[in-house]
Amino acid sequence: MSKVWRGIFENSLDARVVRWLGDKNFSWKIGNGKTTLFWEDKWCGKDPLKVDFPRLFRLAKLKYASVFDYSSNYGFSNVNWEDIFVRPLLDREMGILSRLIDRVSCVVLVPEVEDRIL
């Protein structure tokens, strides 16, 4: 690998560099979920969750928390979702939450693996 490509590759591993460059060309492969932002980063679908679920994002207590911070026992099946919002959700918001849960429930965090940029 040339020095130029090595530099590009090494910088792409730095989450701060990627956020500075923008996320249009980057997505995250989840490992332990500690580097990837739950709402802000592309990790579960083609867009960040804040774009696909803007109403829930506005109601979230922790807008800049990691995927790991939102997980429970390295997954999402036992998360108490009502606790992450600033108020109880309305019926129509519960339907949106159900779609969010369906989207993230297939992701399982791996404690010994760091998140990677793709």
C-alpha cells in the first residue's frame, strides 16, 4: 500500500475525521457499539435513525449517545424504550417506535470487537 493510501485508510478509521468529512460516503459496521452514535450515524439502514425517525429523535433524552448506550445486554430485545424519551409516547408514536425496534432488533453487539467504518 502506498503512503498516500495508507494515510487515507488510517484517517478513515478515526471517528472524528469521518464526522468532520461528513457521513455521505461512510457507514458503520457495529462491533461493541461504543464508537457509533445511535441517532446520528449510519449503522442500521441507508440513513441515520434521526432521519428515518425524526419524531422519536426529537423526543429522545440522549440525542448523542452511542449504540452501546442504548443497548441492553449487548442487544436491543430487553431495552426499556419508554425510559429513553422525555415523555410517554402517544399511540401514533408507539407505532413509529415499533418500526424502530424492528429495525435495530437484529443487531447484536460484540463486546470484544470495535466498530468499523465502511
